[in-house]
Amino acid sequence: MFNKVLIANRGEIALRILRACKELGIETVAVHSTADADAMHVRLADESVCIGPPAARASYLNIHEILAACEITGADAIHPGYGFLSENAKFAEILEAHDITFIGPSAEHIRIMGDKIEAKKTAKRLGIPVVPGSEGAVTDAAEAKKVAAEIGYPVLIKAASGGGGRGMKVANSDADVAEALHTARSEAGAAFGDDAVYIEKYLSTPRHIEIQVMGDGKGGGIHLWERDCSLQRRHQKVWEEAVSPALNEAQRKKIGNICAKAIQGMGYSGAGTVEFLYEDGEFYFIEMNTRLQVEHPVTEMITRIDLVNEQLHVASGSGMSVKQKDVQLSGHAIECRINAEHPSTFVPSPGTIQYYHPPGGLGVRVDSGVYQGYSIPPHYDSLIGKLIVHGRTRVECLMRLRRALDEFVVDGIETTLPLFRDLVSNQDMQDGNYDIHWLENYLADK
């Protein structure tokens, strides 16, 4: 096992990783920007190193400074969390060259799955069902129209790199193709430095289903069931649950086994998530995230398996502590992402938390790095915490979630807590009757 792990992240995920390390007896190093000097993970780490000013490019994305922090502290591994450098193949390669373990998959797998076109080809080769579409990048309108004619309108023109809805445009007919192609390429080039785009069949009312996987890098691998992440705003997940209310036992076993077999075939190492659109009983691969997900706690709640612990074991060379037969389902879990945003306009609301009271009780978990008196900086993502609730059934889970939301108090800033108090009482949400467009339609009608 590692002697000392440097956590190359901030906020709730940095604290989550720190706790897992401490439970394994591993010393921790927190790196931070000047804006995060008072962050909880900085306070609790064995050592901390300031790596730059508030801007992420000068601190959390500054590979040189992070390497220097490793040198100063003697850290022998880095956990990147999610976001920032977590899916940066160059970073993984640089760490390997400096004999520092990257707690994640190989640079090769990060690179393959970071390119949406190559990822789709790889998924297809490994037996994962994919969305009908172009075999590679599409560069002109004539070619785009030809592909669209083969798979049928509407079609989605998507950036080959990146995500989050940028570089993504829908074309409903030949008349829309040229403009959609031009706009998608322009957005992709500006956002990701790569203007390559491809075309897929546009599914009108799909759910977003993802399969949590874990590989040992030696041909072994498992799935840890699915999460339903269909409740989204601007392609950003808001509410996640496990298991999906849309799937039956046979469906989840089938797609889970397909994904486990695929990562075994890849020789994949560490945690990953295979993401699908699901419509009319069919799964269609959209991407694979080669890192820990924001929503990983719902999987931990229903399986009783510590995913960060497993990441650390795999990266250290000691392999996974669980086999597929050990991954048993227990109840239902829901996560709400609590953001420092106005609950209806979603305008960011940085500032000082005047009063903070998280909920508690059986089956309630709060992953957050904030505290009373903490000042939320304006420089980063607005996520301030995650409320995760578990129940024996989905009905019990929803009732517990309602109670936990009523207990949760964050004063001094605006948060999205009122949105979730509204959603948990909505009949469609109670019935599990929603798709990836549901939330935006609901908000538009209010």
C-alpha cells in the first residue's frame, strides 16, 4: 500500500479521498490554491502545499506545481478525484515518468475513452451496444446528410472531445444540418481545442443509465450495478439514484455483465463508468468516464463497497478486495447535488455560510467540505455538497429524503435545496417517471 497520497483536487471529493486514505493508514497531502487555504481537506490533511492563485489553470491544473508538491512532501501516489486532471492522459504519463503512481486507469485507456469517436469504436468491438451513427468524424454537410439519411432524423451532432453539452446540436432535417454542423464544430474547437464532431441518432425521450465498473488491470473486472442519472439540466446531472426505477432485474444483470466483460477485455484498471442512453428497452453507449464519478456514493450505499478504497488497493497492486459474487444489492439510494446557486435562476451564489446544519439519522449521508463560517470562493464549480439517502425500498428512500431535505439548513448563500424539496413531492418523481428532458421541461413550465 502507499505511504503517502497527494490529493490533486478540492472540495467534497478531496475530503472523501482523504478519509479513505486515513482509514487505510495512508498519510495525506492536500494541495490548494490561495482561495482554498481554509478548506476542510486542507485542515485535516497531514500536510498541505499551496500550489498557486485562485484560477484553476494556475493551481489545480498546474502540473508543474503539483509535481513539485510531490517532490517536497515525498508523496508516492496522486489521486486526482474527478474533474481537473482526472482524465488527462498526459498527466498520467508524466507521473509514470516520475515514478509516481496515478490512482486511475492507464494513459492509453484515458486517451481512448476521452475521444468519443474512438471510444464508440472500442465499445462496439467489445460487444457494448452503441447508438447508430457515423463511423468516424464528419467534416462537411454533404457527408453529414448522407449519414443522417441512413440512420433517420432527428440526429445529434456531437463533439468528439469533451462533454457537458458543449459542441452538441440537434438537426431535424437536411435544412438544419449545415448550421448545426458549423455551430457544433465551432463550439467544440473553442471549448476543447478539437473541432472534430460525429453524428448519432437522436433519441427523443431516453433515460441516462450508467454502469459502475472496477477493473484490476490484469483482466479481472466487475460491475456494481447501475445508476439512473436522467434528471439533468443543461446536460448536467442534478439527481442520481440506484437502482434505476426503469429497469428490471434481468435488464440490469444483462447490461452489467456486458460492461464487466468489456473492461475485462480491455485490461482496465481502477474505477470507471460506462454510460448509456436507454429507450424502449434498448441500451445505447454514449461514453465511458475513466474516473470516480460525482455520484459514486449511491453505488456505495446499495452495495456497501467503498469505491475509493478499491481504487487505492488496485493502484497499489494489491488488486480488488471483492469479486462479482460479493456485489449484492441492498435497497435503494438517491443523491441530490446541492449547489451554491439560486434555486430557480441557477445564478451562482458564492459567499460566507452564516449557519450550517446538515441532516442526520439512519440512512443519511452528507458528503461536503463546507462548514459554518466557510466562504465559498467564486472561482470553481458551485457544488457544495451531496445529500445521499438510503432506504430498504424506493418509497422509504423518498420519504427519508423528504425528511433529510427539511432538516438541511444552509444560510448566508442561495442553494438548490428548495428545488429538491419541490421535486421530492412531485408525482412523476415519486413514480420514477422521468427522462433526460423532464427537468428542463418542468422548470420551463413553472
